[in-house]
Amino acid sequence: MALTIHLGAHKTATTHLQQTLQALAPAMLAAGIHYSGPQQWRGGLARLGAVLGAGGAQGRPRRRVRWRLDRIAETWPEVVISEENILGSLRREGLMGPGHLVYPDAAPRLRRLLGMLRHRPATLCLAVREPSALLASAFSMQLQGGFERELDAYLAGFDPAALSWEGLARRLLAQRGVARLVVWRYEDYAALRPRILAQFLPQALVAQAGDPEAAVVGLSQPAWQHLQAQGLRRPAAEIAQLAQEAKALFPRGPAAPPLAPFDAATVARSRAAYAADLARLAALPGVALLSP
């Protein structure tokens, strides 16, 4: 069985890619490829992200997921799984760890999944993004969910320039069952999309792939400024409600760029560190970094 696991990361056009693959799922099945994504792994008794957490109480849910994965593996010659919550979450503790680790629990979570997959050789696929932009987008989603109000509180001292995708790659590659890691930059997603899809699909299906509308849109900078002002005036108001009001008043567009909460110096440091980090990542054995 050929196994490919798309890990995300969050806020790297993951939903767009998943919607593309989900639309092709019937054609993939006809070609002998079983695809499962968020629609299959975030509801009912098989909530994949939840069962990968630590704790003995996960025993029964993990057995259910293992049984399901065994049936899939027994039936289909090729299996594709896409679920960014394998890595962790956008919550502070899921995304940012001590020592500026991105996805601090990614290695044990992946190890549990690979164990449920009987350590069959797996190709991992991962998109990366410039850290200050990633954290700004993540913060935007947390605002909209009502989980966070202030950027400094969300970051809790986490420095975007210290985030290392190469470090994450090393942790993932060290897990038993990982054969190789295919990586691309979020910034190159549009240019690389046919090659990215070819990691999951035969070329004939790549040619059939649609281009869904953006499904997850964050706050604009004007919406963030409005939200800050309203939050000061209405401190007891629900942050999620305020964020939705601000988003409706100031939708993203040419005159309303994405939320940009970091100062210019931080963004410059983060971009420079990202370029150096990618060079180290590309040099790792077992890594294929796609480039336009």
C-alpha cells in the first residue's frame, strides 16, 4: 500500500487543497486511491486530531481509528490522508511551544498516527509559511473564534524569527515509518499547484482539478483596527461577535489588506530567518523542497 499523509500546516492554503481533493474523491476511488480529509476525520467517533493527544483515556477512540485505518489499508492500494490537526492546533499551546518550537507536540502525535497505521512507509507532505505572516493569520482565526484578544498574550513571548521549519522537519523525519518529506512554500502555492496535486493524484486527475473559492478568510487590517477600538469601548462584549462585525464592515480586498500586527523590524527579521531556515530545510536528507 502506498501511503501519503498531508499534514498542513495550518494557514497554508490547506483548506483549498483539501476541497480540491474532496471534489475529486470519487475519481480517486475509481483510480484505486482512497482519500480522507477533514470531512471524514472531524466528526463522529473518528476525530483524528483528538485521538492523537496524550492520555490513557484515548485508548478506545484510538482502537476505533486503528480499525478504520486497517480496513482502508486492506482495501485500497493507495491511501491519502489530509488533516492539519495531526500536527496540533492554532491554539497557543498547540502551535507554539517552549524554545520557540512550532507544533511542539507534532512528533508524538505523528508517532501515534503511524503506530495506528502499523508503521507502513509514509510520504509526508507539508506546506510552510513565513512565520510572521503565519502567526498573524493564526491570531486572526483565534480572534474570530473568540479564543484570543491581544497578540502579545497569544504569542506569550514567542519570536516569529525563531520559528524553525527545519527543526519541525527533523522531528517528523525521526519517526518510524516516515520514508520522505515533501515540502512547499505557501508563497509558491499558486505557481506549484499542479506539482503539489501530483503528489496525491495521477496526472490525468491533476488536469481535472477545479479551483475552489477561498473558504477561510481572515480579518483585514482595518477590521483589526476597528476591533481594537470597539474592544476598548466594549470590554465585556464577546470577542467572536465583535470580530464578525468588524469582518463584515471591513472585508478583505484591495483597499483592506490582511491583518498585519507585527512591526516592520519584526517582519524583516522573520523574513530573513525564514530564508535561512528554508536553505537548511532543503539540505536535509529525505526532504524534497518543491520550487517554481
